[in-house]
Amino acid sequence: MKVNSILTGLLILGAVAVSIRSQTAPQKPALAAKVAIVAMRDAMLSTQDGRKAAAAMQATFATRKTAVEKLQAELVTIDDRLRKGGATLSPEARQKLSEELASKKKIFDRDAQDLSDDAETADNQLMQDISGKMGAIIDEYARANSYTVVMDAAQPVLWAAETANITPDIVKLYDQKHPVAGAAPAAAPAAPKPAAKK
């Protein structure tokens, strides 16, 4: 019994010693966060690749955009004729203009939606093509400059110091790593604006 008491006492003392030792173990130093902001979409469109692809996309959709704008102008003209000539038009002429307006409005709505959908698809493809390369550039830049976090300025950022904006540096580094033949150098993108307080 005396041996059991001694062993129990030794076990309790050992547990207390281990507990005290673990509590006095040195704490890891707090990590100092270094945060950067990048306007990702602006950066991608400001690169030589982005500017070249955006120009090609505009050229691709220019004819369709012009056709939709022309159709919209025709709709406005027909609508004006209906409103201004309401009292002077014969019922048959008014009916004919109304039918023409409805027909062209259907065509306009369909063409405008198709143009919007196709442009959005092309824009998404453009962003997808560049974002892979841009991600590698941001990773390299963040590691080289000891950033712990890089945030997209498109996300809610209540405030950020101007020195946290790395967008111009990212665009410059991207263009150095992925040059485009015959591309003119770009002006640095504007810094993202902090959100206004409500």
C-alpha cells in the first residue's frame, strides 16, 4: 500500500511537471501580415496580352454591334411615327406600324441578347486565358516581396494604403514574362479606389 501511494505521488508529480513544462514552452512569434491589393481585372486588361485580346474582341463584335444599334434607331423612328401620327394615321397604317414595331422589337431583343451572351463568353475566355499566367506572376511577386496575403480589389476592401496596391508592378512583371510582339507599352492602371464609408 505504501508503494502504491509512492507510485501515485510520483505519477502526480510527473504529470504536474509535464503540465508546467508545456505551459512555459516558448510561444511562436506572431506572424506580421503583409497585405497587398491587386485590381485583377484591370491588371489583366492592362497587360499587352489583355490589350491585344480586347482589341481583337472589339473588332470581332463591331459589325454585330453596329447592326443592333441600327435596328434600335429604326425602333425609335417607328415608335416616334406612331406617337406623333396617332391622330392622323389611318387605323390600317397604325396597325401596320404597330406590327412592324413588334416584329423588329423581337429581332432586336434576340440579336441584342445574342450579342451580349457572345461578348460575355468571349470576355470570360479572355479572362480565363490570362488568369492562369497572371496567377503565377502574382504568386512569384508575393513570395519575392514577402506578402502574406494578396487580395483582389474587386472584393470589398474598406481601406487600403496606396503602397498596398501592387497592380502596376504585376502588369509590368507580366509583360516582361509574356511579351507580345509589336505591342506598345501601356500606361500603368489606375489604383483601385477604397470603398466609401456609409
